[in-house]
Amino acid sequence: MKLEEGQIWKLEKGFVLIVVWERLAIEYQELVSADATEGEIHRVTKKEFCRLIKHGEMVGVRSDDVPAPAEGE
């Protein structure tokens, strides 16, 4: 499966939304539910992100409402 911006993954501890997809890094937002719009944004390598979602399940894709990361984050 290809990783893309806007994908929502269900994990044991909640949900993550891919905010920015780059060649070597991913910015994702932690969410309490698949419909949530607020959460902490993290930047990790693709390898770290793949380990994070290894046992997760993709539950959907957001297209228009992917939040932009705040300046300086």
C-alpha cells in the first residue's frame, strides 16, 4: 500500500492522520477519533512511521480538510 497525505490509520492507542508526505519523512497528527480535527503533530522518518503503523489499519482518507502544519513545527 502507498502512503499518501490524508490517510487515517487506526492504531491501538488512537488514530493518526498523514499531514505531510515527503520522500524521507512524514508529518502525522495524533487524533482521538477518525473524525477529530485537533491533535499533536509529529515529524518522523518514513521508516519510523511504518513501524508505528505496522499493526494498524487504514480506515479512510481525508482529501480537502487535511490541516496544514503550523509555522515553526
